Amino acid sequence: MQIVIALAFAAVVLFGADRLMLWLESRGHVRWRRKGRRDLSLEPRATLDSLLAESSRR
């Protein structure tokens, strides 16, 4: 009986986590479930020199 309760509890936790992730995604907080992760190699690179140069121009 304890195993049945433990399995039911695990199923409820997984279902709740799934619903929470879907809700967060619908509000725009996360985006990896349906769209996949961003390819970071396509993102612009920021080096320390360029970051310091931008702050010194201000």
C-alpha cells in the first residue's frame, strides 16, 4: 500500500511540475519546451574590451 501511495504522490508531483512549466511558458517566463534552446553560437559575442569601451563612451 505504501508503494501505491508513493507512486501516486510522484505522479501528482510530476503532473504539477508539468502544469507549472506550461503556465510559466504561456506567461513568457520560460521558452525551452516547445521552441528548443537558443543556439548560443549565433548570439553576438561580448568581450570585456567591448563592454569597457561602451561604458567609457557614456
